[in-house]
Amino acid sequence: MLKILVIWPQVCNPGIMFISAHRTIAHLDLDAFFVSVECLKNPALRGKPLLVGGRSDRAVVAACSYEARRFGVHSAMPMKLARRLCPEAMIISGDMESYSKYSRVVTDIIADRVPQFEKASVDEFYIDMTGMDKFFGCSLYTRELKKAITSETGLPISYAIATNKLVSKVATGEAKPNGQLEIPFGNEKKFLAPLAVDKLPMVGSKTSALFRQMGVRTIKTLSEIPVEMMENLMGKNGIELWRRANGIDDTPVVPYSEQKSISTETTFETDTIDISFMQAKMVQMTEKIAYELRQQNKLTGCVSLKIRYSNFDTITKQVRISYTALDDVLIETVKTLFTKLYDRRLLVRLLGVRFMHLVPGNYQICLFDDRDDMIRLYQEMDKLNGRFGKYMVMRASGFLK
């Protein structure tokens, strides 16, 4: 792979080092992650068309194997349609606990080996490798990392290296399954040009349909539309899509940290031993920060509860859970922690709830069974709270008597 370096003259300062003219970003994505985990648990499933999700007609496909994809099946497709396209496919209920476990293992492997990375979801990562060429060689280093992940977990993973996050992500999609791809500096537009326009992040079904009506089917055609026209057509999103079509992306790799959290706590006006009162407060607090979690498009993998007694003794307990942002799961977890922590002989002064180990992701991936009605319920509640004010719609169990 050809690398272009800007070599600064060392006349003024002989200590000046070589500076790379561009960033080097690697994007790693576990192949059909949920399906791959299921195949690890049951090797007899390898090579077969598999669907992960609920079995009813109302369910959706959470993930599918590459064998099923050959029949036109894809994630988020109604299960009824997927079964019609691929009648011989096996349907497996999701196991978010196992997926969360393997996600954490892969995260630990990457964290031990790279200087800076971003966990973009439970199964994909960005690594900023800028400047590492002069020490290790980015190509060799990423290839060895891929081998380490597969060797230690048994999971297949694909990656791509480019000068920005956008191009590396698109390139990883082209490298799958279990592949690797490098886009040299200056070749970003050339690589993107022949690809279908819906390969660009941000181009969903509605935008794709609009582009088809305009006769725009490839990224090359989109890149040639004047940016002013794109702005008139789609506003700020139009400008951003034009930039992406031209391979432009300055988005930084945001360092991943398990310490990120979201929390809330409340001090009672009067110390209490009223269990019903405290449970209602816990429901309120959990709903509040679960809503904030979904607004930030994040999932939590760890829940902590804090209790402070009237004598100011403070105890906390936390538990790791499958990644989620669902109120009902989180409320049940908080109540369980409370049962384990609470000493009924003492008055309680304060309660606090904290979500930790946050990762980007949509709460819908946690719903593998026949719960599309629950998905719609959360979406409508969040929509109403967003429109009329936070916490306008809440569970009855959270209201104080």
C-alpha cells in the first residue's frame, strides 16, 4: 500500500519527526455477529440458512446468516416475508446475554492492543492508527489484530483501512464476509463511485427511493450533483450526503471508555421505610434515565443502585446485564438490586440509579421475540415525551400515592 508522507525539512530543528499527510482509520465489524455466536454455541448450525428473531408473523429478523441472505433476506425484514423467501431457514430466538458477553471479550482484546478506539456498536469498532505506520505498519498491525480476535473468540471479523471513518465503514461492508480491504489515500472517490447510493450511511429506504426517482443510482452520480442543489433539496442533510458521496468525512474517532455513565438520585424530604413509596421513586428514576439513554441512542450493560440510610451509611450494588435501553428490563433489574440491598431496620434518606458501560446502539436489537407491539409502545412514548415535554407519559407504577 502506497503511503504519502509530508517530510518537513529539519533545518531549523533536527528533532522534527515525519508527519503523516492524512489519517489512517481502521473499521472492524464482526460478521453476522448474532449468527456467528449461535454457531459457536452449536457448530452444527454452520453453513445453514439461519434467522435470529421471533417465530410469529409479527416478529422481525434481528440477524441472518449469509446463506439466508442469498435468498434476499436481510435484517429488520418481517419474519413472515423472510420465511416466504427462505422456507428452509432455521429460526433461532435471540440470546442477548451471550452477544453481550462476546462483545465485551472482543472489546477487551482491542483495548489491550490499540492506542485509541471507538466502540460504534456491540459488534463494530473504529481504530485511529494515524502515525503507527512508522512503527509497525498499519496493514500488518490490523491484520494481526483480526487474527487475534478470531483466534481468541472463534468469531469471524472483517475490516477495512482508509483515511476516514466513512470510507472505512463502507469498505468493510464490501470486504465481508471474513475479508479485508484497504483504500489508499486519494482513492476515496474512485472506490465509492461505482457503488449503489444506498451503500452510503444516512441513505435509508425513503432517501433511496427519492434518489431513484431522480435517476441517481450510484454514488458517483450523487457526487456530481451541485452541492447547492442538494442543499435546496434536503437542507443540511443534503450537504452532508454530498460530502459523503465525495468521500469527505472529518469525524473523529471518539475514545471508548467503560466509565461513561448516566445517573440520577433523589433525597427524600423525610427519611422513610415505605417500600411502596421507594419502589415508585425507583420506577420514576429508571424511566427518566432510560428515556435519556434512548435519546442518546445508547444501550447500557451495567446497572447500579445506591441507598443512603438516615445515619448516612451508603451502600451500592451493581450488576452486569445484557445491553439494553428498555424500561421494563431496567426497572426489574433495579428492583432486584433494591431487594438485595435494603435493610428494613433502617430509614432510607436517598436512592440513586446509575447506568454504566454505555455503548451506541438501538434498543430494538434487544427485542428478539414477538414484541413488535412493545417496540411501537416505546417509540410512541418517546415521541409523545419529545413533543409535549419529558416524562409526560410514564408508568402508573411510578406515580406516588
